[in-house]
Amino acid sequence: MKKYNFSKLAWVLTFFMFSCYDLTELNVNPNGVDPKKANPNLVLSTVLTETGMEYTRLNFDNIMGGLMQHTQKDGWSSAHNDYDWGGSQSWTEWYAILRDNQYVYDRSVELGYELHQGISLVMKSMIFGLITDLWGDAPYSAALKGAEGGEQNTFPVYDRQEDIYTGILADLEKANTLLSKSANEYTGTTGNADVYYAGNPMKWRRLANSLALRFYNRISAKKPDVARAGIEKIVGNASMYPIITAIADEANMAFAGNSNADSWPANAVYDASGSNFRRIKMCATLVDKLLDLKDPRIGVWAAKVQIPLVVDSTLTGVVDRIENGKRILSLQRVQGLAVNTHPEYVGLPPGMLGGAAYNLSPTAEQAANNPHVSWLNDIYKQAKGNQLKARLMSAAEVHFILAEAAQRGWNVGNAETHYNNAIKASFDAWGVGGNYAAYIASPKVKYDGTLKQLMEQKWIASWNAAAQSWFDYRRTGYPELQPGTQAVRKAIPLRFFYMLDERNLNKANADAAMSRMELTNFSGPEAGNSAWSKMWVLQGTGKPY
């Protein structure tokens, strides 16, 4: 047992009791930063980088790529491929970012930093928009006030989704005004903290108005008059409402690659085994569409099969051998089996039983080294790279939104022109712009005036940002995706489940939100909290089912 010198201890206690020092002052970390005096840039960088990281994880490594059938996993696949989401999905990380972002805004108001205020309103709108897109009703007007105390702040009400969209659009209008000055007119600069736009107010302004287009489009089936007026207002006054039309203005974030925490998800640099990368395969739904359209983006996103399968009908008996880098099979060997013999690209079918064994894989195990299906391109093994970016808002998305609006007859320009510009922007972004002219002229790609074609091309262009394609699918029914045989239910989900902590600790407000959901034939026992129940933006639309 440790022995104490009680005479010294008594002296210390006497010092604290009778000295002139304040204990609260003694507890201040002299090396820390006082939040009341801190430069908002210290927190802004965290808001931007964490948003980029979380958005990429959502779309690439976690759920969205599998849900929208861009990718599939042949190991640890149930959530990615089969919608087995466990009945509870957390928004904790998003609200943590919003709390930091609120500090940036409040501190910027104190300092009179209008540039930072505008940026933080854009980020607030982007993140709250994503939360309501994913869950539906959610804490909004009473959120981020826990430090103020009181039951109404500790257990915030869930605002109705309609009201959240209305608030977001109002904040984006305010941001457009705040960001309307030239860079040298602002007090305070972002310095290196702005990893999206290096403090360029015009680019942030373009993002604000492009996000407004996104959310007006989102509510177009429910509030068509509001959506039309908002989109026509923006497009009709380019000087007052500039938008993203070129890839140089896209909201992207590069990855630093210094550690796993700031690197591309599922990279094989910091994951020495490479298993996280290895278990992600291209999905047959996307691969087959790209092959059908002779789309050159497939070579950027996918790797060719390492060992193609070749079925030789002239062979007799059971033949299975490797020859000249190919696996030669007889008809007898593949009898009764489903094999894909495309010589270059083979996708994994969605939600299938035994994905690890597909196409005669020699190692049917978790994260197997299946040489007969397409893995992702080797660029996705890296920690960072020119194409490894968080893609938060693209020029292609903006042009697709305007093409859809033009198809409805709204005054936003020519639908075919926007459609063509959307595809060109995507081609340029992925480094295959030289193939655009031939691609757009092909009969299967040339604009045909249908919403189906428009949404299919938007779905393709949403690679690494598939959440936006999911929100379009729910609203339009396109692309016409079919769940796999192992899917939890025989329909594509429509929303995320509310998390268990919320249902337990904020029960009254969570229950009220769930009671406002519209049940479908696929809702099941989870009822209002089901991933197959409809939030306000889908209710009464008949879409997608």
C-alpha cells in the first residue's frame, strides 16, 4: 500500500482552502483553446472533413452502394446486399457534426464573419437535408440545444419532414445572400480550414443554390408549385443565383491518406490484409447496364476479371483446367450451373445466396479471392488519389435536375441539352471525356425524352454518391431495381430505421414521428419504424410502390 506524507498533504489542502486562487481557474488547461475566444476555422475544418468522410462511408463502404446495386459484397454482406439493417440506424455522427457546425455559425456571428456564417448555413442545410432524406421526420428546430437544458431541449420534438425542407430552403436563401460578396470584402478568411473551396465565396454560393435545386426537386411530387417556382427562380436569374455547371465548381473533398482515419474507406494501405477492399465486388446490375451501353466509365470503376471462364462445347467429359490465363470448362462441367463467361467484366448478382461461391469461385469463403468476378479498380485500394474524393454535389447532378424539370415543361432550358451536359460532366469528372461524343450519339444513349432513361443515366453517374440515386428511385421508381433472393423483403427499402436509443430515451417524440408514417404492403411488424414505410415526401404519390 502506498504511504502518504500527511504533513505535506495537509499543507496542500491548507493552500487550496486559504489561497487567493480560484479553483475554476486552476482547472483551465493552459494549453487548450477557450471556445469563447477561438477562431471558427479551428472547428470548420472538422465539420468539412467529417462530413466528407461520413458521406463517403455511407455511399461506398456501408450501405448505399449495395442498396442501389452499384456494388455487392461476398463477405459480411447482409446489410450491404440484403437490407438486413437490424431495425436501428444511428444518426449520432451527423448530429455531432451539426453541433460543431452550430459553434462555427454562432462564433462567426459574434465576430461578424459573414463568409463563415454562409458556409455553416450551407453545411447545416446539406446535413439536415441528408438526415431527413434518410429518416424522415427528425429533430430540427429544437435540435442542438441540449446544453441549454430543459426537457424540450433534452428530448427534442421531431419536426415534420415538410417543415425541415422548408427550413433548409430558407437557410440556403440566406446563405446565398451572405456569400454574395467578393472574397476581399469579408472580415476573416478560412485559410486552410476550407478543404472544399479554399475560401472562395462564389463557389460556396454555387453550392448553396445547387443544394436548393436538389431539395426543390426532392419535394416536386408533393409541392409541385413550390418546386417549380423555386427552380425557375434560380435558373432564371443566374447572376443572383449562380449554380454548379462545371466540374471545377463541384463540392468534392480529397482524402489526406496520412492514416486510416483520413483515408479512402476500405483501402488496402492501412488494412494490411486487404479484406475490406477484397470483399467489395461490382454488382451485376450496374455492370450489365454499362456493358450494354458500351460505357467507358466501367474501366475506371471496375477491374477486369483475373481469370475469365470459357465454356468449350467441343470438349467431352468433365474438363476444368487453367490454360493461357483462362479457365477452360466443358459443357458437362457447367451443367446445371449459372456461369458468366464475359471475357472482361462480370458483376455479382444482387442479394444472392452464396455470393462467395459465385461463378465457380475456387475459394468460397468470407472476403474470398474470387478471380472470376470483377473487383473494383485498383485505385480503390489506395489511401488517396485523384479520383478518391467525397463527392457531395456534382455538376452532373445539377444538369440532371434541370433536365427533369425541363421534361415537366418548366422554364429552365432544353431537356436534351441538360441531359447531354450531365453525361458530359460525368465523363469529364471520371477522366473519359474523350469518349463522350461517340457515347452520346449511340442509339441506346441518345436522348429519347423519357424519365426512365434520364433516371438510369443519373443512377450510373451517382457512382460513389448512390444515396442521391436512392432518393430519386423512391420518388420516380427508376431505375427499376429488383431485390435479390436473400433480401429481407421483396422490395427496395424507403428509409432508415430510427435508432433504438431514440425510441427508448426520446420515446414520446419518436413514437409521434412513427405514427405519421404511411404503411405499405412491405412494412411488416416494425410498422411506422419500418424501412418500408413511407415518409411525408412519398405519401400519396404511389411511388415507388
